[in-house]
Amino acid sequence: MATAITKPLEGRAQAIAFLIDAYEGVKTAAGKGLPHAQAVADILRDAGYDQRVQVVGLLHDVVEDTPRSIDDVREVFGETIAAMVQALTEDDSIRSYAQRKQALRAHVIGAGTTVIDIAMADKIASLQHARITATRVRRRKLAHYDATLQLAVTAGANEALCRR
């Protein structure tokens, strides 16, 4: 049975505990993993999003990066959060980078503006990390970010996030 998130701090703390366990022993690239998840959630918090959206921001990469599945997310956080995390999760069966990212954008756009806003917060956090660490961002990744931004603007996503 899914555990309901009742108090704001409990929801975020529960997601962080889930992530700490999920990332145990998992190698992540610089700027990824729990620090990246927290940065995404902080961007969403600062933009005025509620705890549920912040929790999705925390969990957005957990299925891609760790042994955790959507079913694991569903079991702990419920169907609504699991569905949003699923929409933000790449289909690793698609081999082509461009096709995989195109499919991801389609899922994100299809899931609605809240999920689009979480995707935008993800891009913002990644770009902030790259700027702070003077890390070069690959051209194809920037093209994906630009395509996501264009779709977000067209879909009426959070204007402040789109400007960032």
C-alpha cells in the first residue's frame, strides 16, 4: 500500500531517504545523483511548487540511475508521483540519443505543465552545475535542452522557469 505524504518535511525527507538508499553503491557522474536531485527540488521550491512536485523533482532520475523501478516509486509514493516520474524517465530501449530524447520530450509534454516544469528545473540545475564547475555541455545535450524549452514555452509552462 502506498504511503501518503502528509507533512511537507516528511515528504521531502522520505524522498531523500529513498534516494540515499537507491544510490547506495551506484556510481554517478559529477553533478548527478542526490546533489542534482536536491538542486532540482530546490529550484521547484523557490519557484513556489508544493511538496508533491518537489518530491517528483527529487525522484526524477532515480529509475534511470539506480536499480529502483517505477513500481518501487509507486509502492512508496503512490500512483500520482510514480506517473510523473515515469513521464520524466527515458526509455533506455531506444538506442539513438536523438530518438530517445525526442520520445522523452513527447512523454513530458503529454504529461502536462507540472511535469514540463520539473523537466525545466532539471535542465536549469544541470546548467547551473556546468557553469559553476566550468564543465562543457555537449552540443547534442544543449540541442535537447533548447527543444525542451521551445516545447515548454509553447505549452504554457512556468514563465519564470522558461526565462531561466
